[in-house]
Amino acid sequence: MIEYLEKPYKPEQIRHILNPIVDKWFFTRFKEFSLPQLFGVMEIHSRNNILVSAPTGATKTLTAFLSILNELIDSSEKGILEDRVYCVYVSPLKALSNDIHVNLVEPLKEMEKIAGKKLNIRAAVRTGDTSASEKAKMLKHPPHILITTPESLAIMLSSIKFRELLKNVEWLIVDEIHALAENKRGVHLSLSVERLNKISPSMARIGLSATIAPLDEIAKFLAGYENGKLRNCKIVDVQFIKNMDLKVLSPVPDLVDMEHAMMHDAMYNLIDDLIQSHRTTLIFTNTRSATERVVHHLKEKFPKKYTENIGAHHGSLSKTLRHNIENRLRKGELKVIVSSTSLELGIDIGYIDLVICLGSPKSVSRFLQRAGRSGHRLHDTVKARIIVLDRDDLVECAVLLKSAIEKKIDKIHIPKNCLDVLAQQIHGMSLEQKWRIREVFELIKQSYCFHEIEWKDFMEILDYLSGKYISLEDRHIYAKIWHDDETGELGRKGKMSRVIYMTNIGTIPEESFITVKVGEQIIGHIDEAFLERLKKNDVFVLGGERYEFLHAKGMVAYVNASVYRPPTIPSWFSEMLPLSFDLALDIGRFRKLMNEMFCANKSKSEILDFINMYLYVDKNAAESVYDYFYEQFNYAEIPSHSRIIVEHYTDAKSKRKYAIFHTLYGRRVNDCLSRGVAFAIARTQHRDVEIGINDNGFYIASEKSVNVMQAFNLVKSKEMRKVLDMAIEHTEVLKRRFRHCATRAMMILRSYMGHQKRVGRQQVSSMILMNAVKRIDPNFCILKEARREVLEDLMDIENAQKIIEGIEQKKILIKEINTNLPSPFAFNLILQGFTDLMKIEDKVEFVRRMHEQIMAKISVEKISSEK
């Protein structure tokens, strides 16, 4: 049962259980218990499962450890402290693990000073970076608190000697649980936790989470099931205990009629003003390239202010460089640090005064996590600013800010029934002991992520792992386990089984760059995630030139250089963060309210009053929002979450016909809808069409006439899964994701007998393997998982089906209109590809010219109607 804790404990109740040493240490460091501590410490002391959700810097970690340190010190004082692991702390980041270690060792030293003697409480880190000698030391003298990562925990559970030390663990702490639950690392961890629970049946589970929703689901993910029933878990929800100072800023009063140079200048002046008026500033961009660009421009524009006191931090930098930046920030040597997404999690980077987000963070929870890096201490104010540079961003960020202030958090997606992860974990379990097959199945179903798994899927994984498919041996895939249906048992098979498992464990796929070639001539390189998005005949820009994608082989993409069509995929597409579905719906609701105001002939002042009342924006921003909606309403129609506008127009130069679907449901949903429509057109009208998508909608373009609405109406909610399975069957995205899944399931080995297989070889192997498993069964378990991953995790088929259902039930209306130019709401969608060919200042000028033409048309129509 999931239960929210309503009343905190009294401070005297907590002090009553604290050892005098811990009590004295605590009150020499802190004046009083924090709210998370008043709620959580007693529950952890009582061995209850608990999820603590609080902002960054709200003492979550100390809440988790206070009871545990108290018990260990108590046992040490009484002379009953055993040589075993009492607490396992799991963190998604190695850097976070090292932080925790440092932050534990210091208090323990201080407590020893108060006690006047050695307490002999050990804390140690076990990650992929831990040396063999340190691991051996842990076996001789086990740490009482073991700090690790999900992958290292799984390795320890399958290690004969170390597994013994994990028997009777009393507490498991999962830090940053929100960052794990939404991907396959979390799925993997959920099974490791159940394996740990089997040898430590009285273990209490403690989850620490930043701002996230729905907390009930995260609590279920943490607690899991026992004997078919959900385990008890208590929730401490203190997500909004800090004061927040949040604003959306526009560097210029007019986001359209402003020259690029002036806008660019104004933005960097605004950033500089914000940095100079604060001690330390953390700037978030949404892409790695933008991170480097911001650092470069600040240094170029203000050479006297920014030299050694500015740094960049993102995933493409080496570990040494990232650690250097983190250490310099902790020491106060940096005034400003610019990051993509790498500093969103709670690595200790010292004190930050202000967080700046350049552009939309795309989800409320991500914004609050980023904002929470400022004011890291408990009673500090969280201070963050979002800087916007176009009108789509302005509306999106204004609604996002409203949701953040009004405590509406978007929902997390937790992957379920991931068969590749299951295969890896069953392989690991087979190394521990001989199992009853039914016992393995029951243990797996205890995980929240596998609670609904079917026996058939489970047995298919066992058949694959036990080498039932002899033809796979031609691809060097041999049995890793044995299972006997008569005795109902399974166990490990082969001398190399343990080595293969230990050297290939993990869920994070290896990524690499793709070489782009025209014939045999190398043109350049693109990101693998970018290749996933390409379909045959898609046009993209590389080094300022246009190329048409033909096909890929291994890690090489073959292209045609003789192409005159505008690009269909923007070069930065693979780095874009998708807009969350819940935030998209909130923006749609705002659009609907604005449409109702215009339809009711409300005056400009009345509509501005409504904007100021509904959104948290300044005067300039309110004017920009009004103008944007005024133009859309008068030139075309305003779409919303319950009203899809399909806009038809023909490009005057190329004569290409565009159908723009204003479906503001986020890119993951639009990916499903657009592929469904394009597949229906290909099947029924025998035409290949061009697709473009973003968060606000998608377009279908073709040189010949196609009936897009007929195709759209053929996509039914009940058959959508089947249609999209067929639509993605021959795509690059499925080929790449199959490689990821096959590697997780250990069909493809990254490492064997000390040799590493390069990503290119893995991809070639996976393409041959994909054809081999299709011959065995078109619905082979790992291929089925690759399709599930594409449609459920990468895309959002669940919400796409809901949209189609809404249309079928007439809850969502569709209206077609014809325009001479794309409407203001369609600018970014239509321009996203071919503006890659332009300089930034030309893009701004292009938008300005289109805007002038639309305004001129609105004026002419207004005069005509008045006459």
C-alpha cells in the first residue's frame, strides 16, 4: 500500500532515538531538523520503505543517512558492529558516488572526535573505476556502507565471494531515483533490487527523488511486489519547501521586427548583466554545440570579464576536464559555468546564486531540477531565469513557468517488460545458483517493471538463452544457461559464461559517429542518433551543403550530393529535448482560451489583462504573446489541444504541396502520428512523401497531389500499434535500436576474450543477426523488444493512440484550411530544415519578411471587411 505522510514527527521524538554522539554532532552543524528529516528519519529508523521527494539542497541525503549512521554508531559503542554490509547506496553517477563518500567520511571523523575514540565504521565506493586491490580489500574488511552504481551492484550479486557480504543488508538507498526510473538502467536496477531482497529479506528501501510526478508510480517502482501484492511504501512529499524566484525574460521588446545583430547583442548583454549581478551563475543550454557557442561569445564580447573564470561542462568532454571544472567551481574559481544537461543531477558543485536556461527546458520537472541547482542550501531561495528568443519559445516557457509556480509536474514514463534487460539479468542469476524456473519467474514479477510480464515472453527468453535456436550458432551465439522442462530447473552453462556476463553487463548503449560518404569519398561525420531519424530520400545539411540520404551500412551513411530540395531534417535534431506531453496539453489549453477571447471579439486591453492574469510574464512578453495569437487568428485559425488545424499551402517556388498538421502534443507523439499517415499514403496512394516534425506539429510534403486527410482517417486507434510496427520495419531507427537491445541481451558481445568489438562491427553484426532472427520468428523476443523500445520509449504510442481515440470520439475536432504562406504558428516547423543553409541573421530576416507579408494580408482583409 502506498501512503502519503501527512504529519511530521516532533523534534524531541527524533532526538530520543539519537545516540548522544550523533545528537551532539548534528546540533553543532545545524540549528534544527529540516522538514524531510522530521518526516523521514523515524520511518527509516523503523525499517519502513520510504520515498523522499524534495528539491536539490533540501537535505535528502542526510535524511537517509542519519538513522543509519545512528544505528552503526550505536552498534559500535555496544561492541556488536559486525564485519558486513549494512547499507547499500546506489547512485546513477560515479561522480555522485564519490561525492557521497567524501560527505560521509568527514562527518564520521567529526563524530570520532566527539567520541574521543575510533568508531571503526567503514564506507567504501565500488564502481567501474575501483581498482582490483581496493576490491580485494573490501572482501577482507567489508564496508558497512557500500556506495555503488546499478551496474556494479549487478556484478556484485553475481560474484560468489562478494554476494556473501550482501546477505542481510538492512537498508538500500536509491539516490536520484527519478533519473533511473525513466530508462532501462532503472529497469535493470529494479531486478537487481529484487535479487538483493532475496538474500536480504528484511531490507528497507529508501528512495531519494527531486521534483517528479506521479510520486505514486515512483513509490511502486521503489517498493515492488511480494506474493502478488504491492509492498508498503510511505511517501514524503516536500517538493516545494523552498521559496522560488522564477522569471521568463525576453532580451528585446519585439521578437520579430528586430535585426539579428541587435537581438544577439541584447541577449549577451542581458546574460552578462545577470552574471555580473550574482556571485556564481550556471547557464543551461539544450545542446552541446550551444554550450560551446555561449562560452565562446561571452569570451569574445567581454574579454576583460571572462577569461579563466568561465567553463563549459557537457557529455562530450573528457572525464578529467569535467572533474577539473567541477572542482574549480567548488573552490569558487569560476564565476560562470555553461552546461547542456550534464549538471542537472545532484553532483556537488558548490554554491550557485543563479540558474539561467537559454530556451525552453521542455518539461516542468527538468526546469525545476535545473533551477534547484541554485540556492543549494536548505533555506536559500531557488533563483532561475529562462531567456527566450522566439515567440513559440515565449508561449511555451510562459506556460511552463505557470505550471512550475502552480506545482503541476509532468508525468514520468517508466519502461516496462524490457526483454533485453530480462535476458541479461536471468543470465546473471544463473551464475548465482541452480534455480527452479517458477521461482525465477516469481522473483522477476516482484519488480514493478516486470509485474505484468507473461509466462510466454519469459519462456521465449529462456529458450533464447539456453540455445534452443541452433541456427544462431552460425552467428556465434551459444547457450548461456541450461533449462530442463521436466525438472523445472535452470542454471549456468559453459566455462566462459561468467566472464562473458561480467565483461558485457550494462544497459547504456555505445554510441559512435557515422561516416558520411558520396561513393567512396568521405564528406564528414554525423551523430548516430541523427542517423536514426533519417529515412531514404531525406535531405540534410552537412558542412553547408545539402545531401540526400540513400542507405546506411554499418557505421557508414551513403548519400547523393546532387540534390536541390530543401532539407527535411535540421542538423541539430538529434540533440533536441522533446516537449513533455503534459506541458504540451497545458499550452494547448492556453491556446484554446486565447481563441475563445478572439472569437468573443474581446478588446486588446481585455485580452492583455487575461494574459497577465493567466501567465507570469512582463509587459513586453504579454504584448508579444498577444501579437502572435492576433496574427494567427486573423491570418488562419488557432489550433489547441482539442482542435487540430490542417493547413494546406503550395510553395510558390518549388510547387511542393504541404499539409501542416497543427498537433501540439510534443515530438514523441507527432513522430507516431506522422509515420502513421506517411505509411497509409504509401500503402493506399503509392506515393513516397516527405515528413517534417517538431513539438508543435508535423507536415507532409510532396510534389504530386496526395489525399492526406483520407490517409489520416485510415489510422485507427485500435490498429495503430500494428500500423506503426510495419511503418518502422525497414527504418534506421529500428536497426540501431535492435543493435542496442541485442547487445544488452548479450547476443552481440562488446567484449570477448580481452578483445573489444568496435561499434561499427557491432552494427554490421546486428544487421546480419536481425535477418537471422526474422527467419526464426518475425516476432523474435529481442526484435519484439526493439520495436517496443522505439514505439514506447523513444516515441509515445500510448498518448498518440489517445489522440486518435479523441478524434474518433469527436472529443478532438479537425478543421482544414488553405493558406498562401505558412501561418505564424507553422513558421518554425516549415523553416527548421532548410534554414540550416542560412546564416542566423538571414533566418531572422527571412522570418521578418514572411511576417510582413502576413501582416500586409491581414491589413488588406481587414480593410475589405470594413468596406
